[in-house]
Amino acid sequence: MKVIEKIREASKEEHKVLFSFEFFPPRTHDGVDKLFEQLDHMSIHSPAYWDITWRDSAAKLSLEMANVMQNLFSIETMMHLTCTKMPIEEIDHALDTIKSQGIHNVLALRGDPPLGQDKFVKTEGGFECALDLVTHIRNKYGDYFGITIAGYPEAHPDVPRKDDGLPTLEGYQNDLAYLKKKVDAGGDLIITQLFFDTDIFLKFVNDCRQIGITCPIVPGILPINDYRGFLKMTSLCKTKIPTEITAALKPIKDNDEAVRGYGIHLVTEMCKKILAHGIKTLHFYTVNKEKPTLSILMNLGLISEIKISRPLTEKREDFVRISSELKKMLRR
């Protein structure tokens, strides 16, 4: 089922709130085992969908993880797909593969520059931007895939910025216009980049509506797990950190438990404000950590308790076999 269809159905129920989770492919054998446990624990809470990021250096692993999440855990899965180091024939191979697996959802992205490069360079025989990828998917596969696209409340990181770190007005407006082109080319749904100033997100939604973007806009939410990770992610995404958040985190930055507790409270309040403005879908960037996200959902009353005790017993043989196959992929 397409994620956009789930969101449309849920919108008919006044108080229905959907939530979803993002994960990334593991890099180590231990990471495989931990991710399987996290997927098992978080699937208990019946997310509307979840997604798996794309790693151009491990395409086969990304494809297999999408298959596992869709068909072993039986949760609607969205697979990221980027243009980075991907000629068209490899893009079509990835799309044909997930189509054969019964996956109906793709998040179409330009992708980051390859490791060691500062700027994105079009791959020979590939696409230059997400708009090209969206257009290709819609033209070749028709309505089979629900296509999600990325939106940037503070504009794409490549957009020129002022001294305060925010985008120039021209850069912001050009980025919005580009987003509209992606929607018009076939994007069904927008998931935003992370943010920590809720007013910036709400202004972004209003600005999108003003230029005729009518599709659902889902906020991308990053729980704070530790101070170093928080700084790394916000720096990478060029995200504005409100002064009150910086002031609260600095005295406790070396205490992971305190940082995590503050982050849970902060993000809970952010989500409450977003929900109060009529947005009823939340997407969590879990960074493969379950407890902060589940704590926030419990604070919001969207889950009754954090269940993390279920052993991987129902499909133990399948888990062992697939885990072994994934670990072999990491050795290649």
C-alpha cells in the first residue's frame, strides 16, 4: 500500500495521528544484530510505515534491508533512492527489485556527494538532481510507486546563506520553487529535513501552501541521543539551533543521560506544537536508536508503553538465516 494512501485514509479520522521511523543499513556484524532487535521492538508499536536509507556503496544491502522490513516484519516500507553513483540502469534495477518485493514506496533524492568529494557531480549515464529521478520514476513506472520527496524548511544545505546561517530570501524562494517542480513531476508526499525551530517549520508549510503545494507535508523529527551526534547532524544539515537549546545543552553536554532526557522533553514539546497546528503525521529519524523515539511517542500518548522485551522468537529461523546473509554482504 502507498504511504500517501494511508495518510489520506487517516485524515478522515479527526484525532488519528500517524508516526513512522527511519533507519540506516548496518555497517558491522554487531550492527546487523542490533538493527534486527530494534526493528522487532519498534514493529510492536505498529508504525504507519518505516523507511531505510540508501547507501550507494552497499546497494545490495539497502535492497535486502528493504525486503526484510517489508516482508519479514510486515510493515509498509519506503526505500530511499539517490542519484549518487547510480547510472539509470542501476536505478531501474533497484526499482524493479523492490517492485518484485511488493514495495510501493520510494523516497527520491539527489543524494550526498560521494565520500571524499565536496560537491555533487552527476554520474555518467545518471541523473543530475532529484527532479530528474522523480520524473523518470513516474514516467517509467506510472502510478505503481508512491513517490516521496524531501523538503527543506531552512532550504537545501547547498543554498547560499546569510551570516546568521539562514538561507538568503532569494535562495529560499528558489528552493521552494524547485520543490513545487518535484511535486508537479509526480511527488505525492513531502518529508522535511530535520529542524529545531518549530516556527521555521510552520512557516515553511504555509509558504508551500501559498505557492500551490497541496500534498501532505510531514515533519522530519530528530530525537537528541547525545551532544556530539546532535552537533554533527545539525552541522551537516545546516540546521539553526535556537539559543535557548544551545544554552540548555552546553552545561550537560558530557552527560549523555541528561542530554537524552532534555532532548526527549524538547522534542515532545515540539511535536505537541506541530500536532496543535493540525499536522497529524510525524516521521522520526531514529539513527537506529529506539528508546528516545519511543519515549517521545509515549509522552505524546501515541503508545501506551515502551515494549522492548519481545525476543526474536516468532520467526527465529528466518532471522538467523537473513542475518547471516546480510553479514556476508558486509564482507564483500
